[in-house]
Amino acid sequence: MNGLNLYGDIFAELNRLQQNFEQVFRPDGARSIRAMPRDTFPVINVGSTPEAIEVLALAPGIDPAALQLTVDKGLLVVAGERKAEQPADDKVAVYAKERYEGAFRRVISLPEDADPAAISATYRDGLLRVKVARRESSKPRQIQIH
């Protein structure tokens, strides 16, 4: 058997499998070579310091007024919508679309010592930064011995 045909057959089969996978898991209406699932936008990093829990959400191209940030029962919810940027010319046919657009919602579970009354948020250059302070009662403290 010719090695070239074997590789050609393998790549053809991989291509067919990828197309089938995209047809099953592609978000509604998305025509993409790699469509980002709705539950992965914006990309989120969660970190912790002794004073606070910090959440960074990478959400470029979003109007800060379109973002909604809520906290309820230990869950921090980042929601909003990224508007579509369609070409103005009707003659342009989009054949690949990798930029996520549409409504999104991410839910982050906060630790028990998070203080829902002490949350601050800023949005700059496509980065949403949320800081949730820890409750004073949960912070380590030095006890003086008399």
C-alpha cells in the first residue's frame, strides 16, 4: 500500500469527522470553522488573595452599558450581549465566523467567605475586572495575649 494514500485517507476521514462534529455542536445559525460555544464567552479567570476573590472576564468589543453583573446566593453572574458586526455591503458572503456574537451568561460560584455587599467592578480595554471582598470575620487576625 502506498504511504501517501494512507495519509490522504486519514486526513480525509479526520476532515469528515470534524465536519460531522461541527454540524452537531455548532451554535444555531453559526457558519464557522471553529465556533465558540455560548457558555465559553467571555473567557474568565478566577483568582484569590487573602483579601478578595478576583474575576477577570475577557470581553472585548462590548459596550459596558450592555454588561450585567449580579450576585445572588453565592453565585456571581456576568451577562450581556455582543452585537453583530455584519458587513454593510449585502454582496459580501460570510463563509467563516470565529468572533462570538449574541447573548452570553457566565456563572461563577463564590466561596462561603465572599462578601456580596463588598463588590467592585471596572471595565477597560475589553477586560472586566470584578473584585469580591472577603468577610472580615473570615480573614486571619492576630490575637494579642495578655
